[in-house]
Amino acid sequence: MSGSEATPEGLRGTVVAVQANFYQVRLVEGTVLLCTRRSRLKKINQSVMVGDRVIVEEPDWTDGRGVVAQVLSRRTELKRPPVANADQVLLVFALAEPDLDVWQLSRFLTTAEATKLGVRLGLNKKDLISPSHQQEWRERLQGWGYDPILISVAQDREIADLWDILAGNITILAGPSGVGKSSLINRLIPAVDLRIGAVSGKLSRGRHTTRHVELFELPGGGLLADSPGFNKPNLECEPSQLAYYFPEARERLEGGQCQFSDCLHRDEPNCVVRGDWERYEHYLKFLDEAIAYQEEVARSPDEEDSMKVKMSSSGQKRYEPRLETKKYRRQSRRSRHQDLQQLYEDASIEALEDDLEDLEPI
Ligand SMILES: Nc1nc2c(ncn2[C@@H]2O[C@H](COP(=O)(O)OP(=O)(O)O)[C@@H](O)[C@H]2O)c(=O)[nH]1
Ligand SMILES: [Mg+2]
Ligand SMILES: [Zn+2]
């Protein structure tokens, strides 16, 4: 490839897959080019993530190659899974087979809320329960602050409600095993042909593929991220933030103020969050877990530097979990100018490998 052939403004595209230092970029008009990136980007520690909108130069149409010359500014950035510009999380649960477990659903919802992205809820297998039972679930979850979309991937002729939500957006699909995620992707993107009912674990899908977040292009426009790393709830959050991951609590905090600015909404006087809402008991349980987790991390010398201790305005100690894995930190300390993208990948590979047994690849 010669530099003189580069288009003056370059070509715009979206990174749909990252593998080592190669980036698959889907150009606006549909062609996918396998790209490296300019060393200048390495020098300025500019990572390139799945979902990034980039400028490609030096396209080689014969070999399908190119060079990422520029990364456009990100609207959102998620570390785990590493996805740029995601708009929302679509959580999928089943109404039956497996039975809908409200505690598990609540855990997934708070984890999804912690991304600060939009959260949508799809309830699959509605064919297995009666219409009145469906209505009960709808109303119950509306009480939680969600407006679930009830579907039957197996029987619906159209899943139009879902299309409306997905169109034009970058969506991260998540949910426990067996709820119909693979069936849904196959339905949305017939060309993908994922295995249905695939057993989770290392053998069900190559490790190679589980490491990487991949974006599937939806025929109606929009991208769907297949992200096994997000299919497990995780409540390693800051206790004082937990209330914001419950729409019911959020609403109460918008309508009024607790007496104490660092109120944990347990037994403090004049608390606006404590009260008669269904998931308040979930909140209390998750809060206990988040506090126990932080205390453990604070006590354990090995993990000492995995939390940053900060003083809040009221003088209370606040712990902020560092999201990066140890490996990430070790490497970043050793060489600040090291290839950031590689570090992101190492971090996510390590994290994914830790969880691999529990994962259900989509
Ligand atoms: N009754 C019913 N079964 C479904 C539906 N969608 C998926 N399934 C079944 O649920 C099982 C798990 O589906 P799969 O897509 O592998 O779930 P995943 O683990 O979330 O990827 C399979 O046996 C599917 O055939 C549905 O709408 N209704
Ligand atoms: Mg699956
Ligand atoms: Zn309170």
C-alpha cells in the first residue's frame, strides 16, 4: 500500500471486532476492512474499541485492508465488556422454563443500570404462560420502573416491538442461560446461525471467540453486541451508588432529599428511599453484599490496591472499586506508554477467563 493512494478525508466506519492489534471496520457503505492502526494512535494511548467510529485511510480494496487513522469521540464507553458508543442494554429473561426468578432479575437489572446506559427488558417464552399471567408480570415490572416487552421468539410471527428498540442503536444483549438469547439473535440475524440450547462452558464455544466482543449488524439498522462477559450479575458497586441502580429509589430521590447526604437508606432518620416498595428488600440485601465486599477488599492485603479510598464531603470513607484487573494495573505501572488496546484486551481476557465456567456464550 502506498500512502499517496490515501483518500484526503479518509473513510468513515465502525469497528465491529477487535483481535489483537487488528480491527475489523465496517465502512458506511457496508464493506468490511481488516485494519491496523497508525502508530501515532499508539503514541497518544488512543485505544480502539468495538463500537468505535473511526476514519480509515489507505484502503486496499483488493486485499480488504486499511489503516485506522483516527478515532472519533465516544458517546459512551464501557470497560467490561469493552464497547464504545453503546446506547443500551437489552436484558432478556424467560417467563418460564426457567422460571423467572425475581432476585436474579433484580441482580441483572442493577448490574445493567450500573453501566449508566439505557436498560430495556425483554421477557421471552410468553407462549408458556397464560395472558392473565403475562399481564401480572407486566404490571409487576412496571412497578419496578420498567416496561417489559413480552415476546415469544419461538412463536411470534413478528417481533416488531423489539425491532423498534434495536433499530439504529448499539445494544448489548445480556441475560442468564436458557432464556432464548441465541434463539433471538438467530431470529434477528438469520445469517448468524448460533447454536440453540448450547451448554455453557469452555467447550461450547472456542475460547478464542469468547474473549472478543463482536457486533452483529441488524438487517434493519443497528448493532447488537454479543458479550458473554455481561451475562452474569456483579454487585461490586459502591454502596452509596446502589440506590441509583433502582428506578424506584431514583424516583424517590428525585422527588425529595434524605436528611443525610450520605444516607444508605437503611435506618437513618428522614430517609426518602426507605419505604413500601416491592424491591426495597432487594436493595437492602444487595447493599449488605456491597458493603461486605468492600470490607473484604479493604481488609485483604493482596487486594489492597484494588480499591481507591476517598473521603466523602461528610468525612466518611468511600471506597471506589477499580474496575481493571490486577494484570492491567501491573502492566500499566510497568509501562505507561504500553499499547493501551493490548492492555484492555488482556484485562478483559483475564476477567473473562476467570468467569468462563459460569458464562453462557450467546
Ligand atoms: N417455549 C419457548 N421456548 C423457547 C423460546 N425461545 C427459545 N426457546 C427455547 O429455549 C431453549 C434455550 O434457548 P437458547 O436460545 O439457547 O437460550 P440462551 O441460553 O439464552 O442462548 C431452547 O430449547 C429454545 O428452543 C420461546 O419463545 N418459547
Ligand atoms: Mg446461548
Ligand atoms: Zn435515605
